[in-house]
Amino acid sequence: MKITNVEALKRISIEVRKGIIEAIYSAKSGHPGGALSCADILTVLYFNQMNIDENKPNDLNRDRLVLSKGHASAALYSVLAQKGYFSKEELKTFRKLKSSLQGHPDMKKLPGVDMTTGSLGQGLSACVGMAIASKLNKAGCKIYCILGDGEIEEGQVWEAVMSASKNNLDNLCVILDNNNLQIDGTIEEVGGMNNITEKFLSFGFNVLNIDGHNIESIIDAITTAKQTKGKPTIIIAKTVKGKGISFMENKASWHGKAPSEEEYNKAIEELDKAMLEIM
Amino acid sequence: MKENIKIATRQSYGEELAKLGEENKDIVVLDADLSTATKTEIFAKKFPDRFINVGIAEQNLMGIAAGLSSFGKIPYASTFAVFATGRAYEQIRNSIAYPNLNVKICATHAGITVGEDGATHQMLEDLSLMRGLPNMTVICTSDDTQTKWAVREISKIDGPVYLRLCRMATPVIYDITEKFEIGKAVQIGEGTDATIIATGVTVSEAIKAQQILKSKDIDIRVIDMHTIKPIDKNIIIKCAKETKRIITVEDHSIIGGLGSAVCEVLSEEYPTKVERMGILDSFGMSGKAEELMQYYKIDYNAIVNKVLC
């Protein structure tokens, strides 16, 4: 069932953020910054946009989502749990021995995960293969790919971008989680990536720039992507690393560490407060 | 063995793949701008809609193949062995082998028998790299008949396969009625003076050596180890018990390939001295394929000399 009410989607995104914090706190390990930055995007995709059924996770004709920035796994798991692919209790097994919720997404261990990812730069190529397969099957599936902005420093991403454009994959929608931070600093400082819009335009993509935390904007952009014919779309979503938890926001240091008990309590408190503001 | 009829396994691959494409519509073929050399062009001409040329982008080649397989397609991804398993190793590892996806990596131009192109294009570590990957089946065929069988057979396995093919034309060893089985080596001859375990292009060399040695009253057997993983343990142990010597020969580094795999089996199951012939921890170089086989001592002459010494 698709949720169209924006306030309802906002509430879900807060629940998703709580799930992220719970999972990472429970694991005492994980990547909160980049999970929180793509939480709103994933919420819109799974609850408003994608043609999926949590009871049929292997349906051949479902839409696909590839979290190419696989280290944001906690966000994907939290959304999948909210959606009902598995129980929310299972989030607490994140990163633990024998859990289906591996450190990075494993398509063979967890229903709802459409591609195994974790090694940066590889997910978009898989999406290109899926989009071509969908066209061969005349299946009409939409393929979504979440890329990190640090991730696009990987050369393979641009190989895949070239392929997507060459094959006119209008059933492919890439969403760039543009939080501008990677482990060692800002995107400009570390890898030197710039003019992202121009780069994708020159490769023949339809490029949309949005605020990646504005639910309406995300809905509008994905809707536009679906309507665009003859070429793939990239939505460059301006986001904030650690979004929603004040002390994590815009801090590269929160890329890959778990909150302490005190920090956890504060984070949950902030999210509960945010929820009350929407109610 | 028909020494006068020589066909490169890459040619057999291309021809059979095009035939298989007629029967199985799920087969999709990918190449990285080498279709005229890997012979996937035969399929491409017949089924342009099911052929994807990704350009010179091997990492993307493997990733696209992974995505296709997740939709139930059976992708055959081809390029030269050095680029497939070297350039795109980590893509194979994380996007194909780890999720156990149904991708057939069919790499041509393996080994020093690439010839004139030299060391950069002569892949000598691919068996080692692919053999180390969980879920991966590793096959290295020795002639036209066996290659055509393998092209079909691997489409029936639900999981990743590495098929190692060669550029150099080699004699047809098997009659078309020959039956093969993945994981079961072929024994040629019953000799007990020595066992030569070979794979790929070195099998016909071993058979030639076998014939020469026979005229000197030395009776050896040849094992065609077409499946490197899962390796046929039983036949290795049987030969170690029944014959005086175990010699391996491969167009690959002696580190990590067939020789190593045989050593692993015997050291655990039936400790036996193993003499490994292959590329001795070095890179290749330019030259004619036959000259290089001679130079690196993996040709029939080298095998004869090894048995005689």
C-alpha cells in the first residue's frame, strides 16, 4: 500500500531513523552518518514510490533498489523492517554473529535486499544489468540506485554511467546522497570531485537537483524520473550527514561509529521530540 | 587425438555459444570490446538484442552481468583472462561469487600461449585467483569437443563459473561421442610409470609426450583435469597409488593453479612427491605460442624430458 500523506511519510522517516540508531547502538558498530542522510530518500522510495510487495520479496517483476553505498545498511534494514519484510526486533541483531543483517547488505541472507553491496562503486553496474534485463523481459520494472557522493570517486561508477546512457535506460533512476562528507573530510578536499551536475549532464543523464530531506521534493523528482523517456535520471539530493540527530549532523567523525549510551539516549530523545512536533 | 585438426578453444566457445543461444533465450552475452577475439561476435551477429558490448570497462562488465543474473538471465561475460580475473577480480568476488550469482565468466587468451602480445596479456594467475573464491566452479578445457560440452554444461549450473579458454589452436583430442562430467577428470591410458596431470592446452602436449615415451617403452597415463574446482580428488589419489610419479603441467604459474591444487589433495590425503611444470614464478614475454611453450618448458618435449630424468 502506498502512503501519499506527507506527514505520515515524515513520521515513518523518524521511525526509520530510530531504527537506524537502535540497530547501530545494539551492534556497537555501524555507519550512522550516511544512513541518516539517505533515510528520507529510502522512506519515500519504499513507502510511496516503488512497486513492491513485502510478502513477495522475490517477485520477478518488482521494482529494485540497490543501495550501492552499502555501508548505509542500517537505513535499508530499518526501512525494510518498517515495511514489514521482517520484524523490527531483528534490527537488534544487526552486525551480530549469524544475523541476516550483515554489516553490508547481503541479498542471499535477507529478503528485500535486491543486490549484495558494500564494496563501493559496484551497485550501479548491477542496476544497469537489471534495467537491461527488465527491458529484455518487457517487465516495466523501475530500478533505483543510491550512490554516495564519495562513492562516485570510484571509476567503475562512470563506466556504469556511460553504459546507462548508451542503453537509454529510462527505467533507471540514480539518487546521489550528496552529504558532501567522506571519511577523511569533504568531497572537494579528499577526492576533488566537483561539478557533479555538469558531469552527469555531459554523460547524457537527466539531472534533477533537490533537497534530499524534503519529502515533497523527493516524491516530485522520482515522479519526474519515471516520466522521463529515453534516458536515465540522476537525482542529486543535497543531504546532511547524520541528519536528524543534532550532534551527528555534518560531522565526518560520525561516518562509522556507534553512539555511547548517553549519546543513544539523547538521539532517541531528539527523534521522539521531532515526532511530537509532527503529530 | 587428431593432431592435424587444430581449433582454439575460444573458437569452439564462440560457435557453441551461438548455438546455445538459439535454444536458451535466457542466455545473454557480454563483452568488453574484444568480441572478435573472444569469438562472442558469432553470438552477437545472431542475437544482437541479447549481446551487450560494454566497451573497455571490465569492472562494469562483471557488475552488469551480476544485475542481469538477478533477473533470471544467464549471462556469459567474456574478455581476456587477465582483464576478467585481474582487472575485475574484486567485482567478481563481491558482486558475483559472494552473492552466488549465476554468471559465467568465459575468459579467453589465458596463459603464455597468447604469444606475441607478451606479459601484460598473458594471464598466469587466473586459476589461482578464481580457485580461491567460494562458490566458484573453475573449468579449463583442452579441446574443441570438451569446450563445446562445457559451454552447454555450465549453463545448467546455478552459480558462478570461470571457464578458461585459450587463443592458440590446439589438436582435437576427443571424439564427439566422448562423455564428460564436471568435477570428473578424464584418464587417457593406463600406464604406471608416471602420471601427467594436465589442463587446457597442455593436455594435447602430454598426450604427444605419452606417445613418444611409449616408443621408448615408458608407459605413462595422462589425466585431463578439465575441472580445477571442484577438483577430482579420487583420480589424483588413485594415480598416486598406482603410478610411480605425479607430474603436473599447466600454462599457468606453478603457484596456485593445477599443480598447487594437486599438492593440496595429495598432502592431505596420500602424501606423495609432486613435480610441478608450469611458469616458474615469472611473467611471460613476447614470442610465438609454440616457442613460448618450449621456452617455458611446458611443451611435449619438456614433458618427455621430465619423465626421462
